[in-house]
Amino acid sequence: MAQPSRSPLLFAGALALLLLPVPARGVHASGPPLVQGSGWFILTTQNAGSQSQLDAADALSPSDVWAVGSTGVPDFNSQTLIEHWNGRAWSVVPHPTPAGMVGARLLGVSGDASTDVWAVGRGTPSGSLSPVPLVLHWNGSAWRVVDTPPETGAGLQAVSALSPTDVWAVGDAGTGTLAEHWNGQSWSVIPTPNVQQGGDLQGVTAVSSTDVWAVGSFFDSAFRSHAVIEHWNGTSWAVTPSPSRGPSSSLVSVSAVSANDVWAVGQDFPSNVATLAEHWNGTSWTVVPGPTIPVSQFSGVASVTSTDVWAVGSTVGQNGQLQTLAERWNGSGWTVSATPAAFAVSDFLAVTACATAIFAVGDAQRTESSPPRTLAEAHAA
């Protein structure tokens, strides 16, 4: 169930790794998260097509959660997928896609209110080999496609909504990082620093109109990946130094508690592929070590408070296949939070938090040969 969004470093490292223990079992249930007690538990999701996955999620409340992704083989014959959690069940929500677009995929979702939610991604017009950005908006009753600047060879990977007139989306423009801004009337491209070849931004969080963080990676001349952090100060984007440890690294998600308390996660390659967590204290970014879990990566981070932060991703299980990974920051250290071992293959691709619940989404396979299906799990905050 390899996806283009997953890091090649993780799979390369897995080939030479001793097998890890299977994660401890959690509660396997499918009801509202607030009545399930402690621990992670599985929520029944909906599926469409031959295979499907959820790449991003945003919780406006425990009973108003959006998740987006795709059905079919990502970026080839895939179609966009949007699901909604109402506090009792997940349901597929109908939505349009531009006529003639193939290989469409949604990779980010964010809302500032139940009547103002954005989903972003990319798709390839029929007869073309170059993807273009894809943006949809929810007004409380229906989704619609919203025009974006005509960037070719480009895609959007994450979005952060501050207000109906202040929304940021980031991704890649084929030749480097891409940032777009919604001012309440239209989307426009905002220039970002050139960070060498292959640069892209995969995560964004807006603290205020003058304080926005975006993270991603770029490749050097030796084709090694390096983490990149960019900051918007209300006037322009600038690169902020990232203190990764190994010869290769990348950041894929960022979440802010406040202007002086921001987390970014991804993966590092000091020897084997390992999770990477970095923290901004208002002055500088520092690497914050967590449990040593060889061949693992983070794909998402969500902040509840300064002493309650969640990071999710995947590691390699005893069967040599990917298994979900969740860790929690309690203000002084990261610890592993056991997830259900109910699937032969499973992977968290994103996490979102509200005051009383955490939701993680991704995909899972019942057997190693079965197609991947959408996965959602919840944990009481």
C-alpha cells in the first residue's frame, strides 16, 4: 500500500531492520470518542472504489470533523474523497471536481467555522501530464470548486484557515515551494524563498495574520532531502534554520499552541530512519528527542495545549509491514501511546485535535494482500 506521500527513506530502512514488537492492543470500538474511556479506538469509516485512504483531517469540535483523501491509486486513477464525522458516524459527503480532471487527490483540510471549511490538493487535467492545484470550499451546506491561479506542474498539500478572509495553502510548484493566500475574494500566489531544486511545503499553521509557519523539504545536489521551515511575518516569507540531525531529513506537518510554542514533525536519517520532532520557543527551533523506534516516521502533529501534543505516523511491525504509531508530549517528554493492532498493515497519515478528543486518519489493510481502506481512530484528550 505504498503511497507517493510516504517517505522512501522509511521503506529503504525497513529492508535492513530487525523486526520490531507488535504494538500493544487498544480498545476496538466504533462509537463516539467521549464515551470510550482511555486509549485509542477504531471508528468505522466509509470507503469507495477499489482502494481508499484519508490524508488529512480537521476537528472543529468532537461532533464536527472533516477528513479528506482519495479513492483509487493515488495520482493515477484516483478520485477525491471527503468524509465527515458528526459525533456518531462517518459519512461520505458529495462534492464536485473540475470537469475532465483525472488523478485528483485531496491532501489538506482546515476550517475556521462549521460553515467555512477548505480542502486542497491536486489533480491532472485529461490529456495533460502536469498536475494543477485543486481547491474546494464548504459553506455549511455544500462543497464547491474555487478557482486558483493557473499554476501548472503544481499542487497544494496543506491548508490553514484563520478566518473567512485569511487562509493559507502551501505545496509545490514543480520548481520549488508554493504558497497561496485567500483574502475573502480570490486566491493569489505569494512568493516564497527559493530553497534549491525539488522544494515543497507539506504543512502549514497560521497563528495570526502576521505569524504563519510552513514546513517541508528540498533536495541538494546529491539528491539528499533536507528539512525546510519558512515563516510569514505579515509582509514576506523567509527561511528559518532547521536543526535536523542526520544527512537526510524532512518535515511534513506543523501545529502551533501559541506564537512561542510551535511543533513540527517528520523524519530524520541519523543512521536508520527515525521520527523527527522540532520545537519553536519563540526564538529558535530545536530537535526534541523521543523514544528510540528504528524505522519510523511522523506524518502529522496536533496541539491541544503546551502539555498535550500528539504526533502520529508509522513504524515497522513484527510482520515487516507498516503499523500505526502515536506519541504524546506531556510538557516534559514524548511517550508512545499504544494503538490497536487490528490490521496486517496500517498507517496514520494525519492527526487533528479539539479540546476533548484526538482523531488520527490514514489507511489500513486487513491482510497483506488486501487493498488499503480508510482508517480513523480516536482518543479522548
